[in-house]
Amino acid sequence: MRLEPIDRPPTFKARIAAWMMKRQLGKVITPARVVYNRVPAAYDVAYALLKVTKSGLVVAPSLRLLVQTWAAMLNACHFCVDIARAQAVMEGIGLDKFNDLPNWRTSPLFDERERAALAYVEEATRNKTVTDATFETLRKHFSDREIVEITYLNAIENFYNLINIPLQIEASDGLCAIQQQRRAG
């Protein structure tokens, strides 16, 4: 990590956010300690993005998390992979597909709809554009709104990855393990 975490939130709003994270996730996440505690207004941005992602989209939660996790894997943002997997556990979504994401093209766990979304996300993440063929395959399986939502989710994930990776916030916070322990206990 390039910057030392700041463990004391600098504002009242940051203290509330830290309390909520600890309560929900089991700990205050490293990006909050490194980034948001230095730029407290970023808490507002993160909250607004989270609010849209959690309650403003029609794409199923499992597909949302698969899309975000695949983008994070492509970018090698280990923190983001961990938090997405933790969210899957919190939402009662099994981890089998997440464990097999690198094999989505051939794995029987994925249907054609999921493959179309993951192909689109992969191409957009790697190239910042997609071919007409990739887009047409996506269009066969999703409405215009869902296509925009998948694009939005991919953009948000790449946004978070581009904050974490240059600052070397790459290690997992162990969030998935915390959630698995909570569910087992």
C-alpha cells in the first residue's frame, strides 16, 4: 500500500460510515481508511453509487455481482473481488459461479445470458469499446435498460479498480471470509 491508512475518520459523516461498514462488513474497509478519510466528500460519491447499484437496477443481484467481479478479476483488483464475493455471501448467492468465473466461456455453471454479459464486460474493460458482434449478442439477451445497467456496473467497477490499484490497495480485507463465518455461526 502506497499510503498509510487513517484509522480515525475525520468527520462526523465519516465516523457514521465507518460504524456502518464495521457493522455490515465486519470491519472498516481499506479504501475508506486510505482514500475516503483523506477525501471525505468521496463518501458521498461512494454512497450514491452504492444506492443506485443496490436498489436502482433491474438486473438481478447475482448477475450484477458477476459483472463487477469479472471486471475486478480482469483488472487484478483483489480487494474488489473480495468485497463482491462478500456481498454474494451476504445476499445468499452461492460462490460456485464466482469461483469458476475464469472459466465462464466453457463452464456449465453459466448460461448464454451470463456469457453474453461477461463477454461484453471483458471486451469493454480490456478495449474500452466492443465489437458490433459482441453488442448484438448482448442485445439478444437483454433489454436496452439492462444493457445500460451492465455498462454502468462495469464502469463503476473500473472506477473503483482505478482508485485501488494505483494506490496499491490490492490485498483482500478478508471480507468474504468474515461473511462466511457470520453465515456459519
